[in-house]
Amino acid sequence: KLQFLYFIGMGEGDDGVAMNDDSLYGGFSNTQAAVPGGGSQTGVPPVSNTGTNGGGAGGVYTAQGSMQRPPPSSGGQWGGAWGGAPGTQAGSMLRTMDARPMTSNRASGYQSRIPASQSGFDPLNQGHMHGQALPLQKRADNSPEEQCLEMEKKVNTLIEESAMAALQKDNPLALEKAIEAGKRERWLCKEREKLGLGDQINIDLTYSVHFNLAVQYHNSQCYTEAINTYTLIVRNKQYAQSGRLRVNMGNIYYEQKKYPHAIKMYKTALDQVPPTGKDLRLKITRNIANAYVKMGQYQDALNHYEAIMKELPDMQTGFNLLLCYFVLRDKDRMKRQFLKLLQIRTASVPDEDEEEEENEETEKEVLIDDGLLSELKERRKQNASFILTGGRLIAPVVEADWEKGFEFVVSSFKQSRATELKHSNSRLASEMEMCWALQFLKHQKYTRAIECLKAFEKKDKVLKARAACNLSYLYFLEGDVENGELYANMSVDADKYNAKALVNKGNYLYVKQDYDKAKEYYLEALSVEADCVEAIYNLGLATKAMGQYEESLRVFKRLQTMLESVEVIYQLANLYDVIGRHDVSVEWFKKAPTDPAILARLGNIHAKEDDESQAFHYHLEAYRYLPVNMEVINWLGAYFVKNEVYEKAMKYFERAAQIQPNEVKWQLLVASCYRRIGAFPQAKKMYEVIHRKHPDNVECPRYLVHLCKEMGLADEAVSYHKVLAKLEKRQGTGSQHVYSPQAGGSPGGVGGGAGSSMDQSNGGATQDVGGTSQPISRHAADIAALETEPDKDALLEDQARKASKKEELDDELDDDDLPGM
């Protein structure tokens, strides 16, 4: 068996002892807890008092190779071969240092047992220092170089704060920080020049300060200051890449609508970009093309867009190119470009339905916040918007027949595989079919529109709900309540959180006068979409119909804060008029000074208050904005009749006769005005024309009898009297001398006649405005009396001439036979 010899001492009197490798560290297996009087570490064999080995020869290897432990000395210490001879070098070394094995870590301060005076490992004797470490001592005096470095750090901090404020859209604070950073940077440069430290000037810091300042000027719309700051940067030869900042200068000119200057800057920046910067060059080229589009130079824009599409096609550039073809009405290139637009491939993301199925359980357990996936979804949505908008734009014009154009676009959607959609009949194709149906509505082809919308019943739930909503609205316009309510229920059942479907359902209940339930649906629609204008407006109408005027006022006032609408102003004014607050009603009506219906309503309110001048003013303004409103024309004619200004009244009655040529009453009024101004031949001629066109009219012969009597035409008066008698006998009226509104067409119009809305109690016609009856005219009696009073001046002039025949006519016709208007 292999053995090694280990010699402890080499001096005189030392005995070499052979040691077996199996017990190389055997002397360290049992040690005393403490060395008496020595204070040395445990596990170290001490030297005996006599200067000898104490235990004799120490450990001796037996035949089995094990080392026998020497007996302890009288002092209780282990002796033997571990102690060196007193006079030898090894002996003196062992007396001054502790013996340890070769792998011991005692030299690093580790001990097998920690003394009671120590609480833990503390090789550097720092246990007396408790708590946190003492702060670093500040330097008493900083050198100029160190002061400049401190200022440089402050400038960098200001730049970062300015950038963060700009990110949070706090542009005033960002500009303030940028200006402060610029001031401190200039002071820093001056200080370094004073101290002779010009070589330490940080040009990168200067560039950062000026660039940030220019950006913040731009964000704050201080365009002149931004341009000046950018100019300082690009003219500095120390900044090799500063020429690219001309793109920012071009953007500023673009925002200022200085497109030639913007194009100049873009081209200058394009010349300074190396060919390796392909993406940047294409983006600058697209900016140039956009500027040409703004200037109306579509051919130049086309050239740049086509160059981009050849190098690196993208969806936005393709859409802009399609717009240029659309403006130039190039149908063939529109078709080709739309097909290319469908072939552009972008970063794909999982389909929405597949993603919901795959991540349904995962989203319940873990909150997923994938920014990259969200960005891809947003891009996909934007690309789909470009494609759909392009299809809707070119479909009506790409073919001679707009139906064929929609057919081309829809078939292109279905055949394309690059639209990043799940099925062949993709959602975009379905969207185009929906637009196709709406186009049928625009061209009043309701049957085709209904057929197109009904085709969506076999498609997915979302499209089915949208089609049902459109169908319910279409049937509502047609007045088909039964079918419309069926599809309204279908759309609500498919999507209970569709505000439009809820509004449609409420509308059908409103038509059925079930205002309580209609109000509930309108409120439910508002709970889904708080700013649904249709729901708010219809809720105001429902509460108004229920007589809840105060609540209706609150609803319409809420809507008035959301949008400026003449309809809302009218409803508010009408409500105040209904509750009797006419002064407030007038103030609200005056907020729509160009609406003819509101102006007419203002005239009626002033007429009720006997303010004739204001009533005439507002009716005249209403006629100026809408010269075909029969009620306004009627009021103005009656107003001039009352004031005996028959020439002006005649103008309005003639306009009414042009608007309603089959209505005899307006022609009779014109003839009566001729008679009142003494133009008897014109009046007689017009009466005769009316009698030939309307031989069954009783009033025309009556006027002719009276007119012939005034003109002294006795024979004609007698003949017309006979015709009048026959007509009265035929109509069963006898010889009534009082005018009856049911007797036939009235020359007065507002005084009666078929279809007249004359209110016989107050002598004025009424109109239902906003659910209330308001008088249209208080001059109806004046028009009715237009023929009742004889023209005394004309009779005096012709009295001598008619004296001989007057008695004969009086025997056949009394003055009581004259009609009233």
C-alpha cells in the first residue's frame, strides 16, 4: 500500500513520523474547547512545557495504517508529533501561528465557533457600527470642471422633463422646460469658454437642446420660432445628419398650407438621404405626393405614388393612389388599383373569432396585455377601413351602371385571399353588400333593398342584427308597422345592447301611442349609449305626448347642450308656448332667424297679441325664405286686403294660384282684387275664364251677376243669374243668400270651401303645430268681406247710366243675393 512521509521537524532531537493518507486530518477530529492559559484557537496541538514533544514519539502508524492518538500531557494538552522541537525553525513557527489543513478557510476570518462577544460574521471588526451606512461626505469646494458637469446634468434633466411633458400633451409646460434648458446650455458654453475649457463643450448636448426646443415650438404651433430653430441646426456643419430635419420643416409648411415650400424642403431632405435609407426615402416621397394632392396636381401625385407602389407597396399609399384615379375618373386604372389594394399583404393576426375561442379560458385567469397584438389589430382595422372605403367610393362610378359597379366590388372581395379574413364571403364583402342595399334605398328601389337586406338572415348573428335594424327602419319609413315591428323585435333579440335597435322598437310603440313603453325603450337605449341623439329627441317627444312638459323641457335642453339643431330649438320654443310662457317662447324662436316655419310661428304669436307690425314683419321674412308656404301667402294677402292695399294683395293671390292651379278660390280672389281697384273689364274677363274652367262653381256666376250689374250689362247679368239659379237648384241650395262653406269652392279660400280648415267661431283658419291649434290668420273675415260691401264710388259714377235699367234688375236680383268671401 502506497505511503507518504511527512516530516514535521528537521532539527536536532526531532523524530520523523510517517503518516498514512487516510488520516491526514485525523489530528483535527477531536479538539478541546479551550487551551488553558493560551487563548489559541481550538483544534491546534500545543507545544509541551518541557520543550520536548510531550507525548513522546507522537502518532505511530500501525500495521493497518491508522494513526494512534498520543496520550494527553499533564496540562491536559495533546502532545506528540504536532509540536516542533523548541530550538528548530518549525517549532518556533508553530508556536506563533495556528496549524490548519491545506483546505482551511481560517485565513479569511472564518471560525468553527463564533465567540460570544461577536453576533455574527465580522472579519473587519465593524460590528460596533449599527444602522445604515454613513452618508458620503460632500466635497467642500468643487472645481470649475465639476461645476460644469453638474450644470450639464441639470440641462439633460430639463430635456427629459420637457419630453415627458410633451408625451402627456402638456405643451405649455414642455415648451417652458425646453426654453429653460436652452438658457442653461448657453450659460454652460459661456462658462467653459471663460475658464478656457472650450474643448469640453458638448456639441451633442447643444444639438439635443435645440432639437427639443424646435419640436416643442412646433407642438405649440409657434411655427416661425420652430422654423428659425431648425434653420440654426441644419446650417451648423458640425451636425452631419442635420439635413434630415428639413422633413420636419416641410411638415411645418404643410400644416401652414404652404405646399410649395413644403415640397422644396421634402426634396432637399430626400437628396441628403443615402440610397440605403430606403424606408425613409419612400416616406418622404409620400409626403411630396400628399402635398401635390393638396395643390390639386393629381398627375404629379400619381407619379410619386406609383413609384412608391413599385418599390414597397403599402395600404395607405395604395388608397391615396386610388383616390387620384377616382378624381381623374380613370375607370380602368381604378379597377386595377383596387385589385392591387386587395393583394397587399400586411402583418397577419389571428381572426377575431378564432382568437376569442382560443383565449377564452386564458383571459379568465391571466390579464393579458399584449401591446404588439393590439398594434397589429389596430393596423388590421385601419387596412380594412381603407379597403372598404375604397370599394364604396369607386363602386357607383367604376361601371356605366352603378349596380354592375357594386357587383364588381363585391365579387372582388369574395375572390381575394389577401384580405386577412376568415371566410371566402368575408365581412368586408358583407359590408359592401350592406352598402349595396343602402344604395338601392338612395335610388328608391325599395323592393331590391328589402331583398338584399333579407339575404343577411342566413348569415352570422352580427350581420343579421344589423340587417334587421335597417329593415325595421325601412318599413317604418314606408309605414308598414307590422313588418317593421317584426324586424325591430328581431334586432333587439339579436343584440340587446344595440341603441339603434332599441330606438326603432320605441318608435313603433310611439306610433301605436303606447308612450309609456316607448319611453322605457328610449331610456334603455340611453343606458347603452348615453349620447344617442335619436333616443334623446324621441324621449322628449314621448314625454311631450304624455303631457309631461317639464320633463320634456329638461330632455330637450340636455340635447341642446350636445348639438345646435333647429328642430330642438323649435321644440323648446313650442313647449314654452304650450305652457303659456310666450315671452320665453319668442326668445327661443329668435335663435333660428332663417327658418321659415319658425318665422311664421313668430308671426302667429305676435298676431295673437295684436302686434300687427311684428306679425307682418315675421310673415314677410318667412315668405322671403320660403315663397311657397300657402299659409304665409294666405296671411299676407289677408293683411293687405284688410289695409285695402289690393294691388299688393293681388301679387300674393296670383302666387297662390300658380302653386295651386286647380284651386279656384285663389283665382276668384285675384278677380275680386281687380274689381276692388276698379279694373272691371279685367275682373269680368277673369271671372268668365274661371266660369269656363269650373262650370259647376256657384260663386263665379254670383260674382259675374254683381259685376255686370255694376257695369250696366243688364242682359248679361240676367243670363248669369239664370245660370246661378240652375246651379243652386242642381246642388240643392235653393236661393240661399248666405254663403255656406259646403256649397262649393269659395273665392275666399280661408273663408271656406272644400278642404278648408276655417274655424267659423273665430273667423280664422287653424294649423296644428306641435300638437296645438294655433290661428293662422285673423284677417279671414276681411277677405270674406271683400265682396260684401258695394263699391260706392263706382256706383256713383255709373248711376246716371244705370238708372234706367236698375229698377228692372232690382226686381230680379236683390243686394242680399251677393256672395260673401
